[in-house]
Amino acid sequence: MKKLKLFALTAVALMGVSGVANAETVLLASDDFVGISFWVISMAMLATTAFFFLEAGSVASGWRTSIIVAGLVTGIAFIHYMYMREVWVMTGESPTVYRYIDWLITVPLQMIEFYLILAAVGKANSGIFWRLLIGTVVMLVGGYLGEAGYINATLGFVIGMAGWFYILYEVFSGEAGKAAAKSGNKALVTAFGAMRMIITVGWAIYPLGYVFGYLTGGMDANTLNVIYNLADFLNKIAFGLVIWAAATQSSGRRSR
């Protein structure tokens, strides 16, 4: 695991150097609240990525993949937020496609985490994996097509919500939810419950942003960007930390 830690530190250092170089050529105004939200959240994603990769070697082997995937989620988000910040500072815009590129990679990885933590205690099967993945793809593709104007905004919203509800059914009442309840692993049950709350309450921010930003027209682009940024901060970082806490508990360590 020393090699893994060295690799993680090197990768983080290189990304940090890249960010500093870009920061020198693209100035962020002190009163640009949207740009500042991109910057602060990208730094939080960077710190969390380093933490997850460094902690991966300290948990039981069955949980290690879950921690690494959590680090991948925040690491991808860090790089993407740095890029979106630069685009925002230079153009004053944040194209819909950029945000969905991030979500199309990170959100499926988060959904796979439900499968991975069940696999850590031997309670997973391939059906859970594919149902969660398909539900996620339907949710994201519907949302993107509606927000980007490729299909009617209301139709895109309905498709996206159908995908979300399918995911919620699977983790609450479907096979995944039942497997977690019957696992007999206290740490897993606690983590699974917290993860479900995040994708229920935390994810509710996104359809609300869609409604007020694209259906009713009652929200400007600046406010929508800040809301989406804060939602990503909560839903990506907290999601990973819940998994880390369960992994440390299952591994006989006390969460620091």
C-alpha cells in the first residue's frame, strides 16, 4: 500500500500544480460569488480525494474498493470543477454539457457504491449492480436532454424523475434494500441508511433546480450554479465519508 499512497500523493501534487498555474492566468474576481463557489468546492474535493486514497490501505480488503471509488468520485469532480471555474471566469457561463459530463461519470460510480458495500459483506449480486446503473443512466440522460433543449423540458424532467424513483425503489424496497437489512452488519446497515438519505434528500436539490431553472423560469443562472455546486459538495463528499466511516468500523478502527 506504500506504492498506492505514493501514487496518490504524486497525482494530487500534479493536479495542485496544474491548478495553481491556471489560477495565475485566469483571475477570479473577489466579488464573483459563483466563481468562488467553484473554487472552494474544487479545493474541498481535492482534500477529500487525498484523504480517501490515503485511507484506502487502512481498511479491511473487502472495503478497499469502495474507498478508492469514493476517491475517484471526488477526484474527477475536483478536476472538472477547476475546469468549470476557468470557463466561468473567462466567459461568465457554465454550459449544461460540462456539468453533465461530470455527473455522467461520478453519479454512476456513486450508485455502484451501494453494490460495492454489499459486496464487502458478501450480500451483493450482479442484478443489483445493473439495476442501479440503468436507473442512473436513465435519470441523467433524461435530465440532460431536457436541460440542453434536445427534447421538451417537461418530458426530460419526467424521464429523469422516473430514473431517480427507480433507484430509490431499489435501495429502499428492492433487492438492494432487502440485502442490506438482512446483512447483519451494523456498520453496513448504518452506512446504507445514510447513503439512502443522501440520494433522497440531497439529490432532491437537483430536480428542484431543474423546475425553477428550466420549467418555471423563476431562477437565474448564477443562483442555479451556486445551488448545484453546494449540492455536489454535500452529495459527493458526505456520501464518501459515510462509506469511509462504515469501512473503519467494520475494520475494527475508530473513526477519527
